[in-house]
Amino acid sequence: MESLPTTMKSERRSRSKPLQSSKPSLFMAFFSCLAWLYVAGRLWEDAENRKLLTNLLYKNALQRPKVLTVEDKLMVLGCRDLERRIVEAEMDLTLAKSQGYLKDKLQQSGSSSGQKLLAVIGVYTGFGSRLKRNVFRGSWMPKGDALRKLEERGVVIRFVIGRSANRGDSLDRNIDEEYRSTKDFLILEGHEEAQEELPKKAKFFFSTAVQNWDAEFYVKVDDSIDLDLEGLIGLLDRRRGQDGAYIGCMKSGDVISEEGKSWYEPDWWKFGDEKSYFRHASGSLLILSKNLAQYININSASLKSYAHDDISVGSWMMGLQATYIDENRLCCSSIRQDKVCSLA
């Protein structure tokens, strides 16, 4: 009998243990349920947001015009339309220049009557050539009042020179002082006057001349020759109105590929296996009509200069509808009696 209560007590203890161990499980289940409800709520909220966003995008797409605006095209095409318009504007500007819409600028230094000049003659010179300039002024080149009277006849003559590498130094000041006295210089402000820069001088001369004077022809002359000025004026007057004229003593010759030799051409390999220059006017005296000078002015930034200025000008004429005129009277070393130039 005494053992019965003992047995009953042990049974109660064994029954109460499962009840105590189930409490943590209940708490875990409760918290798991809360976590599930939280996750489900967030997923439902995200789904609602996505649905709302989808509806808004769909409505916006319906409201957008079927034809894209200019702004949309620029965004989609990467500004190609803007680039096209820039190119068209540049082409219009080039056409305007070639058709003579620099009229106001050209007339600033034209003849007093506003009539088109016959020729602008540029005589190349350098900083150390003052004595030679004075010799020219005392021989074939007019000076003072005679120079102004020649301009009234439609012919402008200027000594052509650039600026010193050290801007404003004594070389520049001497030229400025001489110019104030003689009024017979065309100073190329953008050109550096140096032997190695000589091939680029032609671009600056023709560009500056055609911007400042409206003439039929633009003439480049070396200071190593003397001119029969009246003979040259007569020759040009007979060709007045001839567009696309590239006039000179035409020649060709071998390309010098050996560095260190006279007339060395660094770009010799561009002239083919025969190493021969194309046909071009001699650099001592060459003449371009107005439209060819305008072409140089408009495209000067992209025109390639070679080692010699006459080769450079000849290369620019190669791709144009230029009329090559081989004028023997412009061959300064010839024995013709009626030539218009001779070696000084």
C-alpha cells in the first residue's frame, strides 16, 4: 500500500515534463507565424507596387505620340541629327564664301571706285631682305604716288612677309616701321616667317589676299626675279574673266629622297616608285584665278603642305577642275625676248 502513492507521484512528474517542454515549441511556432505574415505582407505590398508601376507605364506609353519628337530622335540616334545639321551649315557657309558673300570685307581694300581689280601681286620677302626691297622699289615696282595710281588701274602690289617667331621683337618692329613709311606690305599675322615654314606661306598669302581684295587674279612672285610689270599686266588683262585658271611655267622633275641633299622631299614615298613630281607651275611666278584662291582660303586648314611651295600649290590644284595654262612667257630662265620675268 505504501508503494502506491509513490507510484502515483512518479506518474504525475512524468506527465508534467511534456507540458513544460512544449512551451518553447509554442513560442517558436508563434514567432514563425508572425514572420510568415510579415514576409507575406511585404510580398503583397511589392506586388501591388509593381502592378501600380506597370499601369502607370502603360498609361504613359498610350499617351506618348507615335511620331518621335526631335528630342527623342536626338537621344535615340546619339545626336546624329544635330551633326547632320552642323555639316549642312558648314556646306552652306562654304557655298556662300565661294559665291562671293565676303563682299563687304573685300571692298574694304578694293579700288576706290569699287570696281573689281585685275590682280593682286604678292612679292615674297624676308626680314633680311630690306636692301633687295629697296632695289625693287627703285626699278620695276612703283612706290608712293605711283603705287597708288597703279591701284587705280586695278593692280595691287605688296611685299609679303610673316611675323617673327618671337612676336614683337626687333624684326617685327623694323617691318612695322618700314610699312608705316612705304605702305607696300601685306603682313601675314598668322604665319611665322622662317625658312622651314616657307611651304605654308602660300596658304596664308592666297587666303589673306582673297579676303582683302576682290580681284581677277592672285599672283605669287619670288624676290629672286625681276618683273616686266606692264608685260604681266597685259598678259593678265587678256585672260580677264577666265575662271579656274592655274597659270605658270609648267614643269615636273625628280623627287629627291636622300635626306641632306638640296630639294629633299620628306614625303618622297607618296610620289610612287618613279619618284617624279606631278605637273605644276614653277614657284618663281605662279598665278591663280579668284575661285582657286577662294578654294585655298576655305580649305586651308585641311590642305597638305609639302617641302616646296610650288609643289604644295600644284597638289591642291590636282583635285580641282583647274585649267592648267603653260605660259612660256612666265619661264624666267628662258631666252624668249617677250618673257615677263627674268632672274634677278
